[in-house]
Amino acid sequence: MIKKQMLAGFVGACAVMAAPFALADISVGVNVSATGPAASLGIPEKNTIALLPTTIAGQKINYIVLDDASDTTTAVKNVRKFVAEDKVDVIIGSTITPNSLAMIDVAADAETPMISMAAGAKIVDPANPKVKWIFKTPQNDVQMSTAIVEHMTNAGVKTVAFIGFADAYGEGWFNEFSKIAEARKLHVVANERYNRSDTSVTGQVLKVMAAKPDAVLVAGSGTPAALPQKVLKEKGYAGKFYQTHGVANKDFIRVCGKDCEGTFLPAGPVLVAAQLPDSNPIKKVALDYTTRYEKVQGAGSTSTFGAHAWDAGLLLQNAVPVALKKAKPGSKEFRAALRDALEGLKNVTVSHGIVNMSAQDHLGFDQRARVMVVIENGAWKLLK
């Protein structure tokens, strides 16, 4: 009996000694804008997180999902909770550019890698040393601006009016679009702004119409981007309409209705996955996401925004196995190894493009990550 008790005690002691060396779960803090003005973007992202794998390379993954309500202050509060209380290994979010920019300092100071689902190029601007820890999945506004300018000039547009959000998204778009437009001899004749929560843009629209542009570019995202276009249509504007990839979801078409017919915009290939040629290397991955998402959410429910979350998951599926070879989850060393693994990703096909990261490029997309589409009969149509 004494020998059995001694043996049991020895086994128990070994278990206690071994416990600290067991691999901890990988914790992923996810911050989305599932309510507020950006809800039509954040909801499909939140829905997509539920589709991500719960194990990678045999390691359990825990997703901690918080809603920032499209509010910058709340986004910062959420990311502080992730790093201080939840001790997450990586952060996904936020949905929109202003919130993502506000989260950078907290993530970087905690030396925790962050994968943004917002488009602004400033989020991964290498001029800011803190973006060493920051990555993102949406195409930069400069990439999409180039596509719009090319389409405009090919369509004979000579003058264009700009109306965008009065925040980092609108500012980023104007800066990039105006530079490219000037280089291509496309004259920007108006520059107007409005807030995401505004219910009237009559004053801005009247100024746009007074400039008599051949085309109007609305630089907004989600359903609030429909407002200027609807008012312009109501006032009789008959020129061409362009939107950004920030409206590539079904809710925008629902809210804008007949007023968006004929609108041109750049988008990630996933938006028109079924229309891509079989030779397109992105088609298979894009269709896989579309099939999985619509099986749960219903036919036609796919948006590029949910796919941004899916692509964040794909980046982690490729980076986590590399990081696990160097350190254990829950440690500073693992976070650093995961950051390094993300930066080292090469030729990773995601639903929006093919990723080749580097120290100077924490997005990693080339021209294969964009297509031009037109809204026709209430649906997205790929322009050949």
C-alpha cells in the first residue's frame, strides 16, 4: 500500500511539473464593426469567423470576438482588453480604416501581430515603424484607384467629382485617386466630404452638380455610400457613377436600389468568383469560400468583406505551423515568430488574390487581386 501511495504521489508530481510545458491554446482576438454605420461590412466578417478552423497544425484555436460598434474609441478599448486581459497571440480587425489605424499603437506596443480587414494604405505604411506588427487583407486604395482611373480614361471621362467620407477612408482615397488622376490627365473638379452617419448630403451634391463632371466617384463604404448617389440621381445627374470596393456587398445594392444600376467599381475576384475564367488561379479558393459561406447564410449572401476575414484565417493557417516550430503559444516568443512567419508568406492563394509578403509590403497583392465590375439588374457583373 505504501509503495502504491508513493507511486501515485510520484506520478502526480510529474503531472504538475509537466503542466507548465504543455502547449497553450492559440488565442485570436477578433474586433469587428458588427453594429453602427459599418455593420453591413462587419456582420459578414463576424459570420465568417464562425467558419474558420478551430485547430491548425493540431493546435486548438480560440477566437474571442468583440464588436466595436463602428466606433474608434471602442475599437481601442477592445484591443487593449485583448492584449492586457486575454493575452491573445494575434489580433484580427478592425473592419474599417479609422478603427484599424487607432488600434495600431496598442497592438505594436504589446508586440502582438494584427491583421486588419480595412483598406486604407496607411494601415501598413512602412514609413511607420510600428506597422512591423501590422498586416491586412483588403486591397489598398491605391490599387483600386488605379483600376478606376484606367476605366474612366478608357471610357472617355475627362472630368470627375469626388465625394467621400470625412475620415481616414475618404482622405486616403482622395489622396491616392487624385495623384493617379492627375498623372493620367483626368481633372478632379470637386472634392466634397460627408460623415458616415449623415442623413443629408444635399449641399455637397449641389456643389458636385455645379461642377458638371463627366463622372462622380463616391468614396464611402457599406450602405452609407448609397446616400450621395441616390441624391445625385434625384437631382437629375446623368453622368457616370463609380464607387470603391467598400460597397461590394448585397446590402449596398439593396439600399441603393435602381439608383445604382450601371455603377462601376473595382472589387476583389471573390465577388464574382463564378464568373472568373477557369484559368484564374484565384477562382478555386474564392469559390470554396463562397460555397461555405452561402451554405450557412443563403444564396447570394457572399460579400468581399466576409472574405477579408476568411483570408485572415488563411494567412494564419499558413503562418501558424511555421511559428509553432520556434515557440509555444501564449508567449512573447510565439507572437514574434508568428509575426515573422506572416511577413515571410510567399505565393499564398487567398480568396482575394495571391499573397507575397515582405518587410516593405504587409499586404502582398499584385494586379491579380482586382477586377472591375458593373451593377447590372441588381447584381455584380464582371467586366471582361
